[in-house]
Amino acid sequence: MNRDNKNGVFYEIYVNSFYDSNRDGHGDLNGITAQLDYLNTGNPDSQKGLQVDGLWLMPISPSPSYHKYDVVDYYNVDPDYGTLEDFHNLVSEMHKRNMTLIIDLVINHTSIEHPWFKEASAGTSNRYRDYYIWADNDTDLNEKGPWGQQLWHKNPNGEGYYYGVFWYGMPDLNFEKQEVRAEVKEIGRFWLNQGADGFRLDAALHIFDEGTRKNIEWWNEFREAMKEINPKVYLVGEVWDQPEVVAPYYQSLDSLFNFSLADVIVRSIKNSYDQGVVRTALSTEELYLPHNPNKIDAVFLTNHDQNRGMSEWKNNADKAKTAASILLTLPGNPFIYYGEEIGMTGEKPDEFIREPFRWYEGEGDGQTTWRTPEYNTGRNGVSVESQDEDLDSLLNHYRELIRLRHKHVELQKGDLTEIQLNNPHIIAYTRSYENKSLDMYYNISDKPIALTVENKGKKIFSTHTNATLKKSTLIVPPNATVIIKSKSN
């Protein structure tokens, strides 16, 4: 079997919300296995299934919280989600379909309920005390973090204050200690040996808060240890900051989420005015490439920490289709957040952007019920059931664009060039690979736009039947996508 771990379209799943296989209300690993045909049928010629190439699972280890970003046991699966055997079964079935599996690795911090912290906080003379960061006499206990949060928290089990950048329930691990680094590498080895193909590295920016250099040195150390288990291990980092801060992390990691580009895409579609989509893609590429000639941009629209795109676009399905078209025709690995493909809505707080996935207009087998939705309710067409057979649906738009990406190598590997049209309501660019090229035109306004185009090729895709290309004039309907293949192809 020849699987490419590091390329393709990925789909992010919050397991709790996806598919419930045992009717306990919680999504689980067996539920994902049961719905693999929805994600990828394993048959490249199939017209069903999204045909995504890989999955990113949000944290699956035991945790006291609903989101599971505070781990209490790194070497197991949360009972709500299943067992290690269920994980092995999912991996096996995915690999049969040439799919890649990456899992969230949350090692910046543990849960306050982790056995390490319980022992560490009980006294100053135990082996786990230095696994965490404790205040000394010179510490400013009122120190605030990058978003104004409290950093030092009173020990609930004894004396002293400990450091936690995100929340008092998530004490940071102390990576100055060799024992911690060794333990974390062992955790990574464990999951690779269970069959995972790689990791999404949560909070990769915060391992050492005092500087980038130490973080990069650590991730280099981690990467080399993981490559001993799997030379093709895929490491995707979360460094949520300005591109200049993100860039050096490509020295250590294969991919990094392009938050700047995601923000520009979402705002451009929302405001019907190009905020610099192609310019941002090109400028981040220019920043990142010198650090790693094999870098793979991780492009996305929104994720589990952000308001859902469909809420930003006020339930406008045409805008959602345009955003999806841009995502799936840009360089890099596109990441789709579960529910994005059917137009699920949701705004902060976080629970509202992680609601149960909608398989049906009403109830049905596998529908998760871990929480009552606030946003995705009623018979409103936001479900797989209502969109599956509708050729004009958002779901089938995603299916079609993913297949188009698979079919055209220029969309997978091609260079990106902006098409200069001097119209802020049009986003346009070319993807070229060897002697092949495709031109993409996106009208992000509410009015049709006529363009004079140099490429007198063939229109191979459009979201509206009244998009026309005659001689050198292209008519792009409102909120529409048109893709043209050059005559020389």
C-alpha cells in the first residue's frame, strides 16, 4: 500500500458530536468507523462520500471536560469514545482506504486531575513536583498572559502557586526538565505504535513562553524521536500568531495552520470585498518557504475555536460555496471542520461551535445528543439527509470540489499566481504545474460582473449555469465560482 501521509484534504472531527454507535448520546470512535463511507468510500470512482484523504481527531484521551483538552491519561481512550481496540479498528479501516489519521496531541499542559499533578501538588519532595512550573519568591503572582489572563494559580492541594497559561484547570508542563521531555516523546511513540500517522500539535507556541528558539529546539527533538517510529510521520502545528512568528516553526514541522489566510478569506466573503486573499497566500508562502522547502501550508476556513463560517456569512449558501471553492483550490492541505460541508452555524462560546453533527432533519440512528443544540435545530436543510441527493446542495459542492482537486494535479502541486483584474469584488488566480494550468474566478459580490480574460480556454466548472465564456468575455454571476482550463492543457 502506498499512502502519502502528508498530502490531501483533511477533515477535523470533534468525536463527541459526530456519530453515536452505541446510543449513549456521545459520538465515539466506532461511530467514525461506521461512517467512513460518508468521509471516503475507498473507491476513487465513487460519486458518494466526501473523499477526504485524512482525518484530524480532536483529543480522544480520558479527560474530565467535554472538550478533552485537559488530559488525565495519555495512554488510553476516553471511555465515552471507546477503547484502544476501537482505535485500532478505525486505523485499520482508514488505512484500507488509503486515509491518513492524525490525532490531537495536547502536551503543553495536563488536567489538574492528572495523577502527575495530584502528586506534584501534594508536596515539594516527590518525583512529579518538577513536572510543573511553580512560583518562587521572585515571581509576580499578578502577572498576566498574552490575552490578559491570569497565569499563576493557587495550589488547590497544598502550598504554592503553579503556572497555567490557558486556565487554572490546565497546569503547564515544565519542558526544562529532561524527564518531562522523555515522557512526552514516549506518549508520541505510543500513539504512533497504535497506528496514528501523525499529530496536530496543540498550543505548539506555548511550550516555552519566553521565546521561539526553545520551542523550535523542542519540536526538532520531538520530530526526530517520532521519525524513528515512522519516518513519514505528519506533524501539523497550531501556532496562532502573526505570520512572522509562525514562519520559524517550519524548521521543525511539516505544516502549520494559516490563521492569517483563514481570517482574510472569511472576511472577504463576509464583506463582499477582497481583503487580499491571494496576496496573503503569496506573502505567507514567501515567509515560510526559506525555513522549509518541503513545507505544506495547512489552509482552513474556521475550526473548533472560531465562530462558524456560515454564521459569519448569515446563512448564505452561495457565500459558503465560494469560500469552499477558494479553500479547495489554494496550495497546501485544506482542512474542513466537521459540519462546514452542510452549513452548520455556531458562535462563541465554544460549546456552540462544537454542536452535534446533523445527520438528519429530525432524529435518527447515530445522532449525538451529548448537548441540546442552540444553533443547529429544526428542519432547516442543514443535514446530510436533506442535502445528500440535492445536486445543488453545499454538501455536493464540497464533494465536487474535492474530486476536482484530486483530478487536477495543478490544484494539488501547482504554483499560485494572482490574476490582476483591479476589481475588489473579484478574487482571481492561476494554479500552474508543468504545462497545465487552471484559472479561478470568484465573484464575491451580489451583482454579476463581466470580465475581459486572456485565457480563451474551456470552462470546466461553475456554480451557476448562467456563467458564460464567449471569446474573451467572462460573465461571473453573483457569489459564483468559475474555473477555466487553458487551451494548451
